Amino acid sequence: MRIGVVTFPGSLDDGDAARAARIAGADAVRLWHGDPDLHGVDAVVLPGGFSYGDALRCGAIARFAPVMETIADAARGGLPVLGICNGFQILCEAHLLPGALTRNQHLHFRNRDQHLRVTSTSTAWTNGFTEGQEILIPVKNGEGCFVADERTLDELEAEGRIVARYTRGNPNGSQRDIAAITNAAGNVVGIMPHPEHAVEALTGPSLDGLGFFTSALRYLAGSAAGGQLTGGAQR
Amino acid sequence: MTTQHDTATSGATAPPEVPQQPANAKPGGFAATDVLINQFDGGPDTVERALNTSDELQPHAELGLKDDEYDRIRQILGRRPTASELAMYSIMWSEHCSYKSSKVHLRQFGEKAPKNTRMLAGIGENAGVVQISDEIAVTFKVESHNHPSFVEPYQGAATGVGGIVRDILAMGARPIAVMDPLRFGAADHPDTARVLPGVVAGIGGYGNCLGLPNIGGEIVFDPCYQGNPLINALSIGVMPVERLQRKEAAGVGNVVVLLGARTGRDGIGGVSVLASATFDEGAEQRRPSVQVGDPFMEKLLIESCLELYDAGLVVGIQDLGGAGLTCALTETAAAAGTGMRVYLERVPLREASMSPTEILASESQERMLLIVAPEKLDEVLKVAEKWGVWATDIGEVTPSETDGQPGRLVISWNDHIVVDVPPGSLADDGPVYARPIREPADLILLQADRAETLPRPSTPDELRETLLRMIASPNLCDKSWVTEQYDRYVLGNTVLAQPEDAGVLRIDERTGLGVALSVDGNGRYTRLDPYEGARLALAEAYRNVAVTGAEPIAVTDCLNFGSPEDPAVMWQFAEAVRGLADGCQQLGIPVTGGNVSFYNQTGAAAIHPTPVVGVLGILNDVARRTPMGFPPPPTAEGDLLFLLGDTECELSGSEWAWVTHGHLGGRPPKVDLAHEQALGRLMAQASEREHIVAAHDLSDGGLAQVLVESCLRRNVGARIMLPEHDAAVTPFVWLFSESAGRALVAVPRGHDKAFVALAAEHNVSCVQIGVTAEEPVLDIHDQFTIGLDEVRAAFTATMRNLFGGPAEGVTRQIAAVVEAAELAAAEPAAEVEAADDDRATGTSVTLEISEPAHPASGPADEVAEVPSGPDADPAVTPIDAEPATAKPDDQPESKA
């Protein structure tokens, strides 16, 4: 399986996402923001960082990168896409996910090891977890406060599209403790904390982040076998 | 992002007499050609004009040049310097660039340097480079950015990070981490509430955006730093050995390329240039200001430089920092002995009206100077374009003189020759002073006033109260309020980071090769005895690295002192350098580079002499690093705790004397470097043989502090039985003495005999003082017991109380900024001159502060919505509070 990781100017955790994909057993393929070709990858990670220096708004310019046009089309066709941190911001700017990520309520960048509760396991990126499982992965952002209007929030809850919530403390003031959400099809997931930094005992607080990448591989294997977990058809 | 968006601002047609922009330069942007030449009163001051007006008075004194220095410049040139030349000499001969006061002392680092085969580049380069395996080298250096950070905390600190990172990059390395040793005035002083949050946000804002993990540092409060906070920044980078870059502008005919950001007026006056009204009377819009950082540009600069190195496209490279183009042009040419011909009108500008002198003096950030073979220029430009950074051919390397003398640096601006100098006279042949030194008059009295005579707590209750008071004191308390604002995970190789003793990084994923880094200093010790204080700082950094299991191999230092014109300060400097050089000689590890920061002084009051020492160590297998936290005990009996090294009654200069008595006097603890080496070897072997599961160096606050930190790290208790005490070494002394050369280790049962034997083999004294416990308590037998919850509450509340819950911090800060701006406006102008050092910020003290100093502040209305002040609605705090108390319901806006 080939997982593509996009590098935008200002992407920072792209190497880490690629490493995580490799540790999970995938081939990591580096994608370039200016190249619309996805080089036949089976899934895409939009990594953390400060694409385009966060100019205008986080993710506002990355959304228009040539590679994003292809990714947006493919995502609508079912390609599994995981947006981490800045990647989540880009997915929201690209309207692949609802809502927006705003400045942390306390106005500081915040880096800590964060407990999450996985609340949806029917996505391409979380099917390997158990419902309600508590996991520990690093959070590090300045603009991670998820906001949406009440109707959207209610919808997300009603449709089971809140993928993970902060537990034992909310690090940024996100509404309803939202840490990760998915689209209706379950193939596109945006998450504020960084699963790619919890894949090795030596460097992470846990190995819990690996589950996101192995879930994708499982999902892809399932798709290849014709039995899809959720969501639309493979590209 | 490419440069196309800039083309809208270009389009000025060059006057016919101006050479056309070279075809290979990037288009667009303001060019110097946009300026009407007559703006400069008949044109810029040219060499020709200087020859014809040799008697014209020049403002050399205002630029910080002494009369005899000015005479020497005239002698070197055989005429008066042009305005641009004068500015260049004043910059390059400033204390900051020329090290004119420190040079005679710093030589010891070379003279006393131990033989070392690892060092590939040392003092005099942008940063020292040490080889850590057959293929891999690392480069690291610590530098100061003190004065700018006091003037404008956010940008000052941010550009401090940017500057040191470019030094690392210029050596050919990929920067992989930063560390920040910080010193502020009294924790509860209103101005500290202005400076600290801004500095921390600036370091975070720049480093996080650059994708560099922040893996350690220091945060120290002392009133002596009130008007002179010390903002030091360390960076480390890694490279394949063969990628080491040179700064020489070698190869006649090679192209000089300016890469990175466009040049603006920021930072001009950094070394007090252009502060003179003679240069420009209506200078309103040209006011020099603090450099403004753009980490995104620096990130692109890093990626493009690395791509250029790997493709072998660069002959020489030098970063632009303090002294900007002036420094980069003269140093690269002087290093090669070549000449250089530079066309200033080609330099891409942010402001079209900049004069040639300003272009040469600008300290705009995120720029590098490349020397490129002409046939590779196109490839270089392509790489730059790929990453969206400017690359401009601004000149070429020229031959040395026909008589064998080094070449000349000739700089023109629209066909006017404004500079024609021997580059070595600027870069290498600056003045050198052996300044008078004199032991401070008060030192004898100070040393006689020993803290060992102060009243001490003795009853169990008093000891318990002292412990809680100590761990809540600003210097010893938990600093996660600060460190949580730094990304420590990015790049995925951080094995240990603050609050651990040393930052540990994985360097090679295949082999597990890693490095450990620590920076330490203790201004109080150095105040009491600069020679021993410097050795103590070295010993502590060495020990911090050693307790992780690493082998210390190299040193960098940032020497922060008062005015070198004060003989007492100069004596402190001379003694500290001598102590550090002797110490490094004895430990067998060389100083590979560093920086001197003088003039950290307000009026007659200098800061404590504060040498900050960074030590780098190697771990062949980074997986066997020893962390500081006690692991959860494998059995109910717990791991065994041993105290290594000798504890004596050494309280002078200690945190205890300061916190409980406000006392500073006596002599600092003794330091025995041979013992430090033995301890280091013991720690490395013990970790290799897996005899220890945790280790923590003892320093400020003594054993009590270490127990608290090691327990709280993973919420594991400890039961301590203090060793036998006598009249001299009482329970109090065991807990709070700051004797050097000690560490606390946790040894799993079954390993204790072997460990004790190993300690004996290394001649390190070793005494069992207790066990770890499942129950979360710190129990000092026969003295007191405290639950870890109570310990944690005391340890973690201080920073939040001082600097607010985050939201409160912001509003307080804005008030403080306003107040500080008023304060600064009232500062006497004389203080501004102190900013000679540190790419300093010249005359802009009163100018920029009222700008929003803190991008994190957000719009005012956003701030206003957030309750503030000590009596604020508790609803705000849960975000920042301990997880156990955080309830989503408590957050404003978190529910319908």
C-alpha cells in the first residue's frame, strides 16, 4: 500500500508522517504541493506545519495548491485522506470537512501529551480502535480550537462524525472537546493532535498513533477485497 | 509560492547609465535604481569624492569609533573613508563584530584546547563542527540576543533563534533542534511580565514555525537582570561529514549570490551606525528598528540551501546576521584572500529609497550569501525558484592584487564607487584592546559574608515548609508554562526534552546514534568567584549530559557580561574565560565556538557575570539513554535510590540562601573536574550495563529539588532515609546543600551489588538513601511526609500565578507593554549605546514598543472577552489547569 504525504512550503511534520506510514507497513510516497499528480497512492496524509507561513489563515493558501485540487476530487471519490493539525486546517479550508480551526482560546501555542477518546471507529483511519478507547498522543498547535455553528455540531454528533474528543482536559478550547472529525463517507478525517508522533516508544508518549495508519491499511485491504467498511468507492 | 507576486512593485526603468540587471537575476521588487540620486545631495559619497574632500568632517565618534581608530582607517585607505566605508568600519570594528575587548582572553580557548581529532571546524567559523561517526558530523553553537529582546521581546527573541539557526545552516548542516537559556529580572517585577511572555512567544513562534524541536534550556530570575534580560539561543545541526561548507569566496570569476529575503531598513543602527543626524536630517521614516523575523522565509531558506549543498552547487556560503552584507562580503573575501566586485543596485529591496550605506548596514533577517561557479548559477536560481526565495547575482569574485596582496572589495551603486577597501582590514584587522582589569572592590567582603552562617531550619516542620517554599520559588518551580509553548516533537527524533537534565536527540535511525545537549550557567556562583563559577557551569553542563549516559565531547559558550570598559567587569570576564579554558583543558573537551555579549549593564550596575556553557555528548545507542524520572516500581519494594558524590555543607550562592534569606555571599561550592569525569564514566557504564533506570543531576536546590522532580515526572513516590548526619551535615544540609559532582540514581533490585561495585571501581562515593514507592508520597524518614499532590500543587502553581492563566497573561502583558513603553521613553539616551553588542537595536528603544508586541495577543476584542485578573472567572482556567480538574462544561463558548 502506498500512502502519500504532501509537502507544502512550510510543512514541518511531513517527514514524521512518512516515517509513521512506513512503521505501519506502508510505502511512504512524498507528494509535492505544486505537482497535481498523486503518483498512484492509495491514501494521502496532509501533514502538520505552517503551510505558506499561515499567511491569511492557516490552510487558506494550501487549499489552492495544485495537488489539493486533485486530492479534493479524489477524496470526494473515496480516497482516504488524513489531515493532521495544519492538514486538518487545510481540509476545513477546502470544505472537505465542516467547521474551522481558530486560535487557541488561551492564545498560546500548546504542546503537551494529550488524552483522547476515540468516538468513531467507522472511518478509514480509526477502524482499528475500539469505540470509547482512550489514547495518548501529542498535541501541539496555536490554532487548534475547533468551531462550527450549533447545527453543524449537532449534525456531527448525530451522524457519529466526531472521531475523537479531548479528555482529561481540553488543550485549546475546542467546541464540545472535538479533536477529530470525519466527512459523511468516513474516508476523510481531520485531527488536531499528532498521531505520527506516537508511533515509537523512543520518541513518543505511546504507540497509540500507529492505529491511525494501520487502520488505513486495513481499510484499503478491505476495499481491495471488495468489502468496504464505510465510504465511497476507491478512486 | 514564487516571487511572481512581487513583480507588481517593480518595473522602474533603469536609467541608461546604469548597468542592466543581469539576465539571471530574479525579476521584480524595488530596486535601488528607483531612487533619485539627488536625494543624497549630489549623489552618494563616493571614493572619488572622498579623495577630493579629504578634510570633510565625519561623524566617526557618533558611530562609535575612537579617534585613533578613525586615524587608522584613514591610514589603511590613504584617504578619508566614504560614508559607506565609515559605516562598514564602525560596524566591523564594533565590540560585537571584532571582539576587540575579548580577543586577548578568548585566545586561551585555542591555546589550551585539548588535542582533538573530532573537531572539523572551530572558533572563528560560523559554528564549531564535531565528527560523531565516520559519516556524520554535528554543529552547535549558543549565541546571545539580549538587547533586542529587551527592547522588543517577541521579535528580539524570534530573530535570536533565526540568527543562530542560520549559523548552523551556513556550516552545511540541517538544523535539528534549539535550546534557550533565558534570564530575566525579578519574577514579580512588572517589566518581567512584559519581557518574559513576549520572549517565550517569540522563541516559540519562530522555532515552532521553523519545525525545530526545542529540547531544553534554562529559565532563571534574578533582579540583576532587570534591565538586561539574557536571551541566549542554541541550535544544533547535523550533516554528512563531506557536506561541510566553507565561507571562503574562492575562485576568481565566481558569482556572488544573495539568497533569501529582500533587504529592508530593519536592524540598521544595530551597531549604532546611522544614528548620526549628519547622515540624514529628516530621518523619521528611516528610523532603525529591531529586525523583524519571518520564520516561513527561513524555513524555505533552509530547504533551498540544503538542496544546493546536496547538489554541490555552492563554493562558499555565509549567513547574514549582525552587520548584514558588510560582514558577509568582507568575511568571505578576507577568508579567501580574493577581491570582490559588488553592485548594490542589484540587491532586492523592501524600500526603494534605501541608500547604499543602508543596504550595506541592514540586518534584515533570512538572508545568505553564496559563492557560486558561473556555470552553476542557473541551477542555483532554479532551486531558489522551486522554494520561492529570492536569489540575485550581486557581483563576482575578483583576483588578488598583482603584487600578491589580497584583493580589494569594490562596491558600486548605480555606477558610483562607494566602497574600495581591503576586506581583511575590516574582517580580521580590527583593533584589539587589552583593557584594564581590576578585582571588584566589594569582592572580599562579599566572599566573607558566607551563607553557611545563616539561620537554618531544623525541625521536621521547618524542613517540610522549606521544601515546599523552595520548589515553589521562581527559579526552581515547574516551567511547563513556558515549555508547553515550544514544539518538542517535530522531526520525530526527540528522545529527551525539558525538564530532563539534557536534551537527547536521535541522529541516525539506522544505528541509533544520538547526541545529548545541555546548557547551564549560574550567575550567582560566577559573581562570587568568576573562575570557579565558570568551571561550575561547565561541570554542571558536563554532568547533565553525562547522567543521560552520553560521553561529553565538545563545548560552546555564551559569555554574558557587563561593560568591558569597567575594569571590574573585565576582571570577571578574564577570570571566567580562564576558568572555562582551564576546565575544558582538564576535561579534555574543546570549546568549538560561542559568543561574547558585553554591555549587559544599566548605569553602573552590571549583571552578574553569566557564562552560559553548552556541552554536547554522544550516545552510541540512544535507546539506552537514562531519563530523570523514577519509573513505576516493578514490585512493591521499589527500586533502590543511591546518591553519588560527596555532600558537604555548601550553601553560599545557593538557591536556599537566595529564596529564604535573599542572601548572596561566600564562596561557591567546590568543583572537582576529575571527579566529574569519573562520575560521567560511571554513568555511561551503568547505563550500558543496565544497572540504572533513572538518573538526575543535583544542582540548584540540591537533593530536595531532585527528589521532587524525579518523583513528579511519572508520579512515583520515594521513601528516603537520609544517611548518617553529624554537626556539619545535618538533614537540612543533605536536602539543600548544592555540592557539585553529585547525582541521584534509581537502581533496580538485583543490580545494586554490581552498581555499588562499579561505583567503587570509579572511585565515586555511593550511598543508598532510599527506595521508590508505589504510594505517591515523598517520605523523608524521621522528618516529614508530603503527598505528591501537595508537592505538585506547590511546584506547578508559581508560573501560572506569576504570568497568569494564559488569558490573563495576555491582558496583563498589554498593560505592561504600555507601561514599559512609557518607561523606555524615559530612559536616558546613554543606555542605548550599550546596545553595541548583539546586532543590537540602536536608537529605536522608544519607537516600536507601542506596536502590538505579541502576535499571540490577537485582536483587542478577542482579549476583552476573556476574563482577566486574579479574580477572574475561574471558567477560563480549566483549559490550562491540571487535567483532573478540567471539565468541558467550564469552558466559555464550549457549549450551546
